[in-house]
Amino acid sequence: MNILGIDVGGSCIKGAIVNTTTGRLCSRRMEIATPQPATPQLVGEAVSKLVKKCDWNGPIGCGVPAVIQNGVAKTAANIDVSWIGTDVQRLLQEKTGCFCAVVNDADAAGLAEMRFGAGRGEDGAVLILTLGTGIGSALFSQGQLFPNLEFGALPLYGAPAEHYASAAVRTAQKLNWQEWAGRLNEFFHLAERLISPELIIIGGGVSSKSQEFFPFLQTTAKLLPARSENQAGSIGAACYAALNCDDKG
Ligand code: BGC
């Protein structure tokens, strides 16, 4: 099935048509800047522009950086606070005129990596961490997702860990790779005290630079970069929508 997969990020909104059976992109990747302030209305309009740019009128899967339950956003850590309580599924359907399934962005990236990437065939506990504007997390056991896990919100030095160790913090504070990896190690240590994954997969744009910081990382779990790098979010969002289309019969 072909589905338009969209990933709403802190700096840009990415989209591509995805073959959900193979996980391959069947269109060019389109990008549009995330509007500021990133309110649901403005993001909805930007998504609708992206859908037109892709010349698409079929089903859409959309990953957003918030806890999502039944299409409704429940948190807004790195986006405008007005997302909380917004029925994102309904909003995007109104703006685009297409069926939309909405999922947490890290859960989407995790679905893609478990199905087509570094987590393929892994039955044990797998933690996917996406390092970008925030820190996203997705936990799988026996291939099943435990949705809306927010490990980036774990407290570290009195604030959410993502304020200390995200990729955006590395850039903003001009940390070198080793300094940043030191912070990541503190975060991983915290995560591994709570759950004991057998594999940790690192996603987000920075996963394409894994050779720069992986040598400094220390985890009990095996560590791998995401195979689909920055595209995992769009691919996984499309796969999530495919599951929902199937459910609808
Ligand atoms: C949000 C998560 C999201 C992560 C990555 C965090 O600020 O709370 O829901 O997955 O950023 O975008």
C-alpha cells in the first residue's frame, strides 16, 4: 500500500510517499519549514501545503512530537502549548481532505526501524531513541510497541533530560562530540536503571554521524544507529496509517 508519511519536527516538516510493504520511498522527499509559532492551526496549514506539493490525495500517516491518544495530543514539550487537547487527527483531516492517522513521532520511527531497519527480527526489549530538537523514545517487546513512552522527560539535574542531552542542545551549547556523548551516557544510564533493553537504536538526523559519537558511548545494551536515519519518522508514520486503514477493513 502507498501512503504519504509525514514527520512534524521542530525545524521542518518532512514528507514522502512510502510503500508500506517494503518501507521504501516511492517519491522524492519534500520538506517545508515548521511554522513559528508552531500552533496546531499553522502546522495543519503547512501539512496541507506539503500534501499539495506531493500531489497526494490518498491516506496519510503523520508523526508529531507529542503523546497521542486516539488522535488527540496530550502533551506539548517542544511544540506550542496549544497542542494539548487538540484533536490532531480531525484537524489534519479537515485541512487536507484526506484520511489521516496520527502517532507520536518517536513511536513512528520505532515502527519503521523494527519493521525494516536495525530492529528487524529482534524479539527482546528494544529501545529506540530519536535525538533531535527533543529526545523521543519508543519501546518494543516481542515486536510490540508500548506507546507514548517519554524518556526525554526523565529528570536529569532538575530538568527534563532532553534539555541536557538532545542533539539541539549539542548545537546550541557548541559541545564537541565527546562532551555530548558524556551527557548521553548519563541519560542512557538513567534509562537503563528503569528498563533493561537488549538493544538501543539511535535515530534522528544525527544518526548519520554515528561514527563521530558512538565510540564514546557506554551502554549495557547493544547499540546501533537507525538504518533509515532521518527518514524513519516518515516511513513509520505511513506504516502506522496502513495498520489503521487495515483496521477499518
Ligand atoms: C516529546 C516527544 C517526542 C520527542 C521527539 C519530546 O519533546 O515530548 O513526544 O517524541 O520530543 O520529537
